[in-house]
Amino acid sequence: MLNSVLRGLAAASLAVLPLTVSTPVHAAETLSLSEAIATLSVADESREGYTRDAFRHWNTGDDPDDGCSTRNEVLIDEAVEAPAVGPRCRLSGGSWWSYYDQVWVTSASGLDIDHMVPLAEAWDSGAFAWSAQRREAYANDQGAATSLVAVTARSNRAKADQDPGQWLPPAAGVHCRYVAEWVGTKLRWALSADQAEMAALAEVADGCPEQTVTYEPVP
């Protein structure tokens, strides 16, 4: 009799196990651009101790078995016309749209992969306190389509490590999109903004009443 009761309790416990599975804690959020900016934490920035080598990139990407680095995986993913992928992930052909400056590019060598929030800016905004593993994850983040952007080398180098208070894409029509992606990246990685940056973001947002920001925080 006791054994029957125990077996019954065990079966009941197993039956309810699926009901205890919880949904992910870090679900995607969508806010208006102004609301998203207001959600950013505000803090002074410091570049003390920064070195680009603190952020390991480009690593083997999302698929370590495909022979491609993060850079090439992003190029393949963002191509408008897919390139041919040869041995050792050599790319040929293909076409890309560099949205910063509204330019078509037909050679992978003419493109840079821009960190939407540059590595130095990320360091200033909180990444100085991260582990090396988290900095590597940031530098190779393909979990959000807006974290890494294939753009002309010219526009990426003009941007350098500047925030939107210092640089915006030369194509004025994309400023709402660019600032939304900047803010979304900072929220995704819980990075702060300084007062001057906040003022610049708010100024752009005033002209973007319909712009939204969707981001999924990284644990």
C-alpha cells in the first residue's frame, strides 16, 4: 500500500514538472525613442585604462564550424545580394547597402563592420568593469541585428569612437534610425550615457515622434 502511494506521488510530481518551466526573464522590450532615452542611466565617462585589445574580436562567430569569423558572418547576413563563400570563408561578389551614407558596395573589402556603440565608448560607459568574456561577447554580438553594422570603411572611420553628440551619419534621413539603434544597444548591454550625450540624443528624438526602440537585455 505504501509503495503504491509513493508511486502515485512520484507520478504526480512528474506530471506537474512542465508547469514549472518559466519564460525567459529578459524578454524584448519596445519603447518610443524618447522613453528609451529616458531609460538610460546617466554617468560620467572615463577612458582610463582603455585598450582595444581588451575586446577580443573577431572570433569564430555564431557558428564555429562554418570557418567564418564574426566579421564575415555579419557580411553574409547583411548582404542584399549574397556573396559566394569560398574556402576559408573567402567572400566574392555580393552587394551591400551602407545605410550611413546611402552607398551601394559590391566588394566585401570596401566594408567595415561597425560596432554601433564603439568599443572605446562602451568602455567609457561601463564595459571597463566587465570580465574579458563579457567584453568578447559584446565585441562579437550577433544576438541583435543592430549591434554590428556593415558600412563603408569611409563612414566607419569618420565615426571612429564618437557618440551621437559628436557624429551622426552623413545621410540626415537615417538619423532617427541611427539614434534608435545606438540607444537600443546601450540598453541591451546596460551601458550608461553622459549628460552631453543625453542632450544630443534628446535633440534628435524631438524630430522622431514615430521612432521606436526594441531591445533584448543581455543577462
